[in-house]
Amino acid sequence: MTVERFEVSDGRAGPYGVTVGPDGAVWFTLVHAGEIGRLAADGSVRRFGLGAPGCGPSVITAGPDGALWFARMRDHRIGRIDVDGGERSFALPTDGAGPYGITAGPDGALWFTELNAGRIGRITVDGEVTEYPLPVAGGMPSMITAGPDGALWFTLNQAHAVGRITVDGAVTVHGLPTEGAAPVGIAAGGDGALWCVEIGAGQLGRIAVDGTVTEYPLPDRAGRPHAVAAGPQGRLWFTEWAGNRIGSLTADGSYRGYDLPVAASEPHGIAVGPDGAVYAALEIGEIVRLTPDA
């Protein structure tokens, strides 16, 4: 395993969400500075202000239109930035919605969670917003991903559950077996299932599309896994925020952990590039790149 570190900000700016853009660069949010950053292949960094330092950009994803889309959880907007830095944002209909997770859907729109309002939102690339209320009050929908079944899957952090919503807005909720699981990150795995990280229980959960759940306890149950992404050969990669490491799990439950080179680096978002390299956003002001051995 090769580990490379890239300083992208000071520790006050807070790198948080991360994704690989359509231009091959790594794009990330700076949650405390209210900015979006771009890390090029040569290690150079550009930062783009959003005109609202307190807007709290959180999760970021590549959109279907060649731009990057992100949730602004503190001023309750959805943002869009093109690869040249042109930015705009869209207000949400619900006051105080608290958008957090976001993903590209199978229908050419972006789907997002509303942390505070208990809803799932859909926004077209033209900015038209539709909101869907959830049947679980106070569930705190967190991250969201496109599933292998043509639906969107999301975590319900305070309901200790995972939800599914079709593109027509039909919602199903699947409870997790462990009380206090508090799932946050979720990703579609290469095995046709959904995988979530349980920050409250120190576990990964595998959810089949029929709702069957299997849980895999991690060696460090206090590691507080936060975000998860799927890589090649069916391997899941995830950040262990309190454990200060990047973890990986194969579909059969085999675990490996990689300690980060700086103590208390606070890893949050994670993404896997097309070449299998793993990128994690460290709130101390760095993006780390892990290149697994062949």
C-alpha cells in the first residue's frame, strides 16, 4: 500500500466530502470555510468560494451533466459547480431542511437527503426540486446512493435503519439488527447489495435488495466508521473517524485496516477512482491517496 498526502487547506477549513470528477481531478468540500476544492493529478490545488462562508458544503458527487453537485447543509441549498469553477445554487422549498447526502440517480436527476426535515429530495439539472416525506419521524436521513435495483438507498441515522425510495417516490424502510447502529455512509457494492457503515456500533452492514441484513463487526468497535465507497474486486473502503485509519472489507467479511500517518487526522469522506486509488478527506487539511498493492 502506497500512501500520499496532499495539503489542501489549513485545519480550520475542514475537508469533508470527496469525489472523483469527470475531469479526472479529485473534488472536495471545505465544510467550515464554505468552499469547494479541486486537487489535480499533479498535486496542484484550486479553491472556489461559494459567496457564503457559513453554508456548510458537505457531501459532493459527480452529476449527470458533467458538473459537481453538493449539499449546503447550513443554508439549505443544493450547489452546482462546473469543472471550470462556475458555481450556482438552488434554494429548497422546506425551511431548515439541512441537506446532507447527495448522489446522481438513475433518472438523470440528483437525489439528496434532508437531515433536519426527514425527507428525501430530488433536483433536476435545471433546478426543479421535489421532496418526499419519510414515514419515520426524526430518523435523520444521512447519506444516499443509487442502488443496483434502479432505486435510491439511504441511511436513517437516528432510526437505526436503511431506507429505499423508488424514482416515483415509494419508500420502504429496513431496520438494522443492532440497537444504536446509527448508520451514516452507504454505497452500492459490487456484489449486488448495499453496504452501510454503522458509526454507533463499529460495524458494516450488508443489505440485500430484498431487505435481508448481515452485519460485520470491526476489530475496533470504537473506530466510528463514517463513509464508505466501493472499489475493485468487490472490496469496500471506509473511513474510521475515531480510529484514525482507513478500513477495507471484502464481500466475505475479510478486514484490513491502514493507519493514517498523522494522529487525529479526522477522516470523513472517501471515494475510489477508476484506477482503484482510494481518496479520503482529512479534516486536518489534507486529502490522502492510498494505492493498494496489486
